[in-house]
Amino acid sequence: MQNYKDLLVWAKAHELTLKLYKTLATYPKEETYSLVSQLKRASISIATNIAEGTGRFSQKDLAHFLQMALGSCHEVEYLLLLSKDLDFINKDIYSTLEKEINEIKAMLISLIKKVRL
């Protein structure tokens, strides 16, 4: 068991969620209960699953929650692509957020591999 706040991947996931919340404030109001809500839940799920996994007592449980966080990363990645294609965010914002989500995904994959050893 470790403190999730000590993990760089958690800090990056938390920062991504904060950025997404600011970005989502610019989405059309009619998206509040659909795309905005889904993006919020998925982004929150990344850091939440990392935190929950570190609170477990086995490496197997930690790996499971890290995999769930990775799945949420993929969900956010697609929802951002959809947002760009619907013109809710511009290409620059999309590129920045996509870069950050891909960095988090790479970090999670690396951590999952280490935990499984």
C-alpha cells in the first residue's frame, strides 16, 4: 500500500481532470448531460482508480485498478476526438489534451508492467 499522491501518473491524471473541467465549461449547454457529463466521469475515473488501487493490499488488485484507469484513458481519448470532430474544441486544445492523455496511458502501461512482476 502506498500514497497515491506520491505517484507522478496520479498527479498528471489529476491535472488533466482540472484542465478538462475548464475546457468543458465552453461546451454547448445541450451537451451538459451527455458528452460533458461522460468526459467528466471518465477523466475523474482515471485518478480515482489509481487512488483506489494504491489502497489495496495486493499487487494483483493494484494492477486491476490501474487497468481500469487505463480503460478510462482510452474513453477520454475517444471523447476528446469526438469533441474535436464536433467542433466543440479546436485542434490546438485537442492536440494538447491528446498529448497529455497519451503520456498518462504510457505511464500507466509502464506501472502495470512493474506491478505484475
